[in-house]
Amino acid sequence: MLGSCLLSGLIISFISTGVYILITDNKKDDNGDKKDRKMDYCIIFSIIMTVSVCILFFTNKDTRETVVPLKGGFSSRVNNLPPF
């Protein structure tokens, strides 16, 4: 369950950071601050990944929950008559 949340969070982070890079890319303003931009991108990536993994982990419902079966099948002692 955690593995699927991590994989989904990684995909969401890559897509979101890629969109952010495309939107804020400024080719005219290249003053040698590529390291600063890369650090900003890494910080944004890690924040998005942390938040998305937490949200996915806490909202993910496990579909493998065990259902307790009725032993002995349907009992005749169960009241299945309408209320009136």
C-alpha cells in the first residue's frame, strides 16, 4: 500500500514540477543562477511529493479488508418479516 502511494506521489511530483518549470522558465534571465533554480525545483518537488504521499496514504482505502463470513449460512432465526 505504501509502495503504490510512493509511486503515485512520485508521478504526481514529476508532472507538477515539470509544469512549474515550463511555466516559470525564463530563458532571457540567465544570470548564472542555474544552481539556485535547480535547488528551488528540488525543494518544490520534495514538498509536492511529501504532501501527495501523505494525502494518498491517509485517504487510500485498503480493498483487501477482510470480511467476516457468516458461519453456518442463513439462519431461520433471523427476523426477515416486514415491520407491519
